[in-house]
Amino acid sequence: MAHEKEKPLKELHSVWGQTEADVIKALLESHGISSIFRGRILHSIYPFSVNGLGEIKIFVLEEDYEAARSILDELPKPADVEEFEKGEEEL
């Protein structure tokens, strides 16, 4: 039986928790981009992160990388959130 050649993956982002990884995965899927996670521990058994063990790397197909990067780059950064909250206080 012939095997299809595997398409190359490229690391898009890394996070420190399953929840954040799931949110990013859902965001990418809403744009038609599949992703997979790789990490050092199984978070359903050990739901913590110590010394890098809880890091989750998010990979996408190399052909989807630029689109996925653009989607993540459009997300607010922590500094943007702080500026937003300052603006709310002024209202």
C-alpha cells in the first residue's frame, strides 16, 4: 500500500497551558487552518507547567504558516489590553 508523502509542519507558536492552546487551535480552525500540539507531558494527567514541562508547541502545515502567523499577529498583545483598560477607566 502506497503512503502519501507527509506534508511538512512548521512551529507557529508556543504557550504554557492547554486552555490557551485550545483557544488558538479554535481560532485557526475558524479560518480553515488545522493545527497540532506537541508537548513534553500529557496535560490531562499532569495539568501543570514546571521548568518548561508544560510548554505546548503549536504546529501548522508549512503551506498554512503565513496565514496562521497573520491571524495570530492581529491578536491584541498584553500591552494593548492594558491600554484598552486605561481607556475604559477614562470613560
